[in-house]
Amino acid sequence: MIPSKSHPSWAALVKGELKPQFKVFAGNMMLSQCSRKLKLDTSPEALRACIDEAHSFFVKYSALYAEDLNRHFR
């Protein structure tokens, strides 16, 4: 199960403060893209948009990422 968007670790993930190494590389790339976006726009709206984007991605591919994410959301 993918943690809800309200979990505080989502912000750390999309900002690049947490650097997980997912078994499937696309997750790493998606988080890197979010981190780059947030370096250009640090507004709360941009952060929420990146969290929404990341959460949607990981929900869509939850079969691939659930185990890796659960390690970071304890």
C-alpha cells in the first residue's frame, strides 16, 4: 500500500532530501525531475503539485514500488 499524500516523507522525497534507490530506475528519475522543478519554484503550490505527481506515479505502479516505498515511510 502506498502511503497517503499527507505523509510528511512525501515532501522530503520530492525535494530530494531523501534519496531512495528504487529497484526500478524510473522512480528515481521521476523524483529527480520533481526535485529539479522545486529548485526553480519553491512555492507551496509547486510542492503540492510535485507530491500529487509523485503519489499518482507510485500508485499507478504500486506493484513495482510498494516494497521500496514502505522502507522509507516507516
